[in-house]
Amino acid sequence: MGGAKGVEKPAGAEDWCYQFGNKSAFDLKAPKKSPLALRMVVLAMTMLCGVFICSMCMKQLGSESWSRIVKIEVAQQPCNKSIVPPSEVQFVHYPQPITYSRDECMCNPVRFFTIISSQRSGSGWFETLLNSHINVSSNGEIFSAKERRSNISSIIKTLDKVYNLDWNSSASKNECTAATGFKWMLNQGLVANHADIVDYFNRRGVSAIFLFRRNLLRQLVSQLANNHDRYLKQLNGTHKAHVHTRDEANILAKYKPRLNTTSLIWQLKQADEYTRVALQNLKSIRHITIYYEDLISNRTKLVDVLDFLKVPRRKLVSRHVKIHTRPLSEQIENWDEVYSALNGTEYESFLNADYRI
């Protein structure tokens, strides 16, 4: 109209926008589409975007991190404790170690125990028997290291690590263990901290296996022979407290200690009193008491221990070979003097209380 030849076409990038907005540029009519079809297209695109975002997140986390998240979610599911008798609840545990996952065994109940003993009482042999059980882990004499028993805080820290199943040793069964513990000598911080230890054991539901020898004279001979080899290292320059062959046992058994008969009765009395007082202080812990001599002469005593730990009965084996198998009269250099010193005393029974090997 009136000389206007029309609207001039904008230049550059605005050209397309202008034409797109100008109805005359495209004389197209929007096709009629079904609202349902449009919704399905939107839903499909949303799902595809969700899958893409999820896959990118998994790549960022990595498979290991993702599996950890899944395991944490599973671990939070409570274990069924209704099958545990009320009297046993205190002694049944479901540890969640921080160094690994118990996986499918995380709801397998675990019993906590400690073998309480004194040196040369057969505890090493006894522990190997327990460790031959597929469901039992006894982690050795962990408090032989002085720094672990330097104070009660160090002791508690070590105990927590053991009973959380985070203690790593050759005996660890880890995921599916049903009973876990270790060996503790009376003179390794146990007697010195007995009140705190009793409190910890009763609070955490730890059971004790008291293992001692009746014949303190035989125990003394074994201690002296072990100390002798500690310095001489008779087996190819190596000290061995326990052996696995008869030849090695025979070499160590050749040594015959000479006992000081003047102080012998005092030594035996001191050892007896030390153990008696210790057991008196620890008696409030759930415990079973066994003696080395009984285990030697009657292996059914091991069944009592397995029942005490509530683990399945099975045959237990050990590679340990006993060192001193002969009568005491053949193992003590000054036997006649020792016999005269103890004959007629309260320790007279030690002279003849031998057992069959």
C-alpha cells in the first residue's frame, strides 16, 4: 500500500527468526496429533534421560564404590535374633568389621572368647586344636607384645579390634567365623588390670576358657627347658617353643634341668597361689575350667569346650608333637634331691602324677 513494497527482510541471524515468526514465510498448518501420543513421547524421552544420567553416575562412582553402597544398605537390615534364647543374647554378637564385609555371613552369630592360661600349660597345643575347627578363630598370644598391654587403653583398643573381627592373623576365618578369640597369659597385663578386664568381658559378653596344669612340677621343668632353648637355639639356630616332628622333640627333650631344691617348695607355692588368686578375681566371667592333664588323658573334654562355645561338634586335630613324654625321674638331673624335698609335703603327688601320652 502507498508505495510500500513490503517489509524488508532482516539481515543476518535475525532473518530466520523473522521468517519463522512471519506467518507468510511458512504457510504450514500444525498437524493434529493425539495428546496421548505426545505424552508417550515425553515419557520415553524422560526415561532415556534418566537411564543416561544413572549410567553416568555409576561410571563416576566406579563399580567398587557402588557395591559398597549396596552392601551398606544391606548391612543396615537387622538380623533375626528371635531364635537366640534370652539367656544367650548377651553372648551372641553380629560384628560389622571395617576392613571387609561379612557378606552373606553377616547375620551368622559370633561368640567371643579368651583362652586364659599360663606359660607351658599346653595352651599352644590347645589353641591349634581349636583352630582346626572350621568355625573357630583363635588369634594367638596377642598380648605378648608389650605395647599392646602398656595401659588399659591399649588393652581395650586391642580387644575391640579382635572382637570386631578386624584382627588379621593366619587363624582368622573372617566372614563366616562362629567363635573368635585369642590366648592370654596371666602375666601379660591380665592380672594387673583384672578389674577393668572383668568389666569389659561382662559388658561385651566375652567368655573365658581357663586352661591350667595340675602338675606344677612338670610345668616348671617345661619352662626351664624352654628358657634353655631360647638362649641356645638348638634346632638349626632357631628357638622353637613348639615342634612338629618327633626328631625335633627328642633334641629338645635331651636337656635335663637341675632344680634348686632349697627354693623349690616356695616356687611351687608361689605359682599355685598366683593362679588361685587370679581365678578368684576372674570368676564372675562366664567361664569353663579345664586342665591339661585331662585333655591328654580324655579327649572328650574337647567336646565340652565346643559345647561351651556353641559351635558344632567335630574332630579336632593338631600338628604339635609333645616334647617331654618320659617320667619326671628321667627328665630332672637331680631327681633324688627333688624327690627328697617334695616327699611328704603337699606337693608329693607331683612326683608320681604321670600320664600316658
